Amino acid sequence: MLDSKDKHDQEIVANAPKILDYLTTDAQAHFDEVQRILVALDIPFEIDATMVRGLDYYNHTIFEVMSNAPVFGGGYTTILAGGRYNGLVEELGGPQTSGFGFGMGVERLLLLLQENEAKPALPVYIVTIDDSTKLVAMQLATAIRAAGFGVDLDFMDRKAKAQFKSANKENAQLVITLGESELADKAAQVKQMATGEQQAIPFSTLMTDFASVYQQLGEAK
């Protein structure tokens, strides 16, 4: 009924209890953290207490990513939607595993890419030394992607050594390393993997002019 577009159904659920008023302490903390990260990454969002997904295995936060690009003819159109589903792997007989995923409208995404003339992706990997650097890592990744370059980073709380292995496996051209000293200096270590050349580059430069960093390091032979 929450997902129904029928006017009578909508009237029935208008005054129904809202799930956000009944979150557990852990669920509330999780939801608060999601919002904190969205705000830090300057990603606009609206909370819709009546939004539902069609599959029962979702838990914690669900979401829809929407666009009002002119190519869609006005108004907002959903590009992808999904959420977290911790516990699904266990229900299917596997080990305890956190889960997250979404379904995407490929044709809609292609229309967006054509309209925005997306640049070729550059393999960049951000290595985080400890939890204190994760938010800055996401902010850097968001800014670099906005500049038209591809970025990957770890979300599995792995050690730095494992992250560097992933960077090598993905043939990353540049590896950006963040630790406590980098946070204190507000500058990340950026390494050109082919040559081993490494420089400390201010966060502000990485966020506002990554193209020049790539020109200097990413194209090194």
C-alpha cells in the first residue's frame, strides 16, 4: 500500500505510523551516518518515509537516485534504486556478509552519459590507512569523479597492503594515500605507479584541479 499510486490507498496510509519513528538505536545511528556522509559530500537528498522497495531482503537504508536532466523532458526520473541487504547471504546458506546493491535503468544512464559527454575513466585508487581518513577519501573521490576521472577505494576495512594489491590488480595509474599525517598536513601522497614518482599534493588541489595533477603525474612515462 505504501507504494500504491491509487488515491484511496494514499489517503489510507497518509496518517499511518512512520517507520522513522520506530528505528532501533543501531538503525538510527546507521541512518544518521549515511546522512552525515551525504552532507559532507554535498549530495542533495530528501528523506521519504513512505518509500519502499519491492524485495523483502532489504534492510537499513533504501534509496533512489534521480535526475531532472533536460534529456528526460522535465521533472525527475529515477536512474537507479536499491539499498542495503545485510543477512541475505546467510539466508542463502553463505557466511555472514554485509550486502549492498541496486537496479539501474541502463538506457536512462546512457542518455545521461551522451548528454554530459563523459570523459574516459582514469584508474585512480585511494588507499586509506585508518578509519579517520575515510570521509576525506570519499570527498576526494567525489571531486575527482566530478572532474571526469574514474576512482576506486576500499569499503571493506582492509589493511593498506591489501588495498595496494587491489590498486595493482586494477592497473591504477595513480594511487592516493591518506593517513593521520596526511590529514594533519591537509595533503595526500600521490604516487605514479609506472615510475614510482610520488608527491605530496594539497587536498584543495586534488579537489579543484585534478586535471593538472593527472597532466603532471598520470601521463608520466
